[in-house]
Amino acid sequence: MDPAGARRAGWCPAGGGQRRGTQYPGGVKVPWKKEDADGDTAAAVPTTDSTVDVLNKRGGHTEGKGRPTPSRREAEGRRRGPVAPAPQTRGEARARKKEIKASQTPAERKLSAEERRQARTEQREKMMAGDEKYLMPRDKGPVRRYVRDIVDSRRNLAGLFMPFAVVLIIVMFVPSIAAYSTFVMLAFVIFLAVDGVILGRLVSKRVRERFPDSTDGGLSLGWYSFSRAMQMRRMRAPRPQASPGDAV
């Protein structure tokens, strides 16, 4: 074999053998051939985009969704479907309530009743604490809050009206004292009216000083303060935020 042919075939005349990673003349493969086998395998497997995606997924790489993950409330809302419009009349509200009740199982109705009871309890507690969001329209606003603080910070004769009325009703069943109960009741009503006028004038004056731009009239503020003063302290709603004797 000429030297040029031996070099092309990978024959090494000096060592009397073949170089590693080559083949004998005639194309006979040897077991220790590795480099050409790897090259042939790499060339035989075409590289496509799908192959790269599969390899990336096997390696733990996932492409982004391109949108935020929906919250649990949004997912539940989509499963439930579109929300029905709010009822316009009381009849529609009652009819819808009956439909919902008819479609529920006894366990679901019990759970719904418990949830409504808990929601009402939470709303009342927040209302009693003076949260503006849960107050009645007549109690909302800084002016009404200030009026309540004025009433709660003083001792009012009107606060004795309910206990006095109960005692007077009991006394009327005693013949020997019933004759005097009418005069006692009349005197108490007179003192009650005087105390109400004093309280109303005091509230109107202090509201004008604190809130000069207030549109609440003196008569409405006076009646609001007097009606709160007639209630026993523990029965007042919202709950008193000032104690008797506090500076307001």
C-alpha cells in the first residue's frame, strides 16, 4: 500500500497497526471506534424545534403563560357563571330568595343561614363600634359623632325616663300611692323637658363652634341629642365612646 493510501485509510506503518478512532481499509469497523460513532449519531438525529422543546421540558423548563394566575375568587366566579342583576323590587327579591332556597339542599340551607347570621352579627358589632360604613344614615358624619360624644360625656336627667316609667307603672297598682303618681309623673315630664331644652341649646352652640360650615339645623341636632339622652347608657347605639365627665 502506498503511503498516501495508508494515511487516507488510517493505517500507521510505523506502529504496525491502526490509529485509534479509525477503520481498516475496506470499511471494517472496530469496537473501540467512538469519535466517529458519536459524530454519526449526532448527524443522524435531526435537531428540530419540537425536539428542543421536549428536551427543555424534560430539563424542568416551562414557558410562561403570558398572563397572571387567576385568584380563587375569580376562578369560582367563572365556574358559577355570570352574576344575576340585583332585584329592583321587594317582590323580585322574595322570588329570587325562594328560587335559591328551592335549589339548595338542607345542608346548604343550614350553612347559608349560619353565614347570614354571622354576617349580621359582624355588621351589628361594627355598627355598635361606630364604623361609618355600617352606621344608619342618621348617625353618619363627624357632626353626629360629636353630638353623641357630648351626650355621652354628661349625666342627663332624660336617661332616667325608662326606669322611672317602669317604677311608675308598678306604683299605679298600689291604691294608696296611685293618687299621687299623676302629680309625680307631671313633675318629672316638666323637668325632662327643661333638661332637653338645655341639652339642645348646648349641642347647637358647640356644633356651630366646632363645625361652622355644618348644614345640620339646630332643631334636628337638638332632637337627635335628646332622643339619645333618653336611652339608657347600655342601650345606646352606637356604643358610647366617651365616659361621663370626659372633656369633649
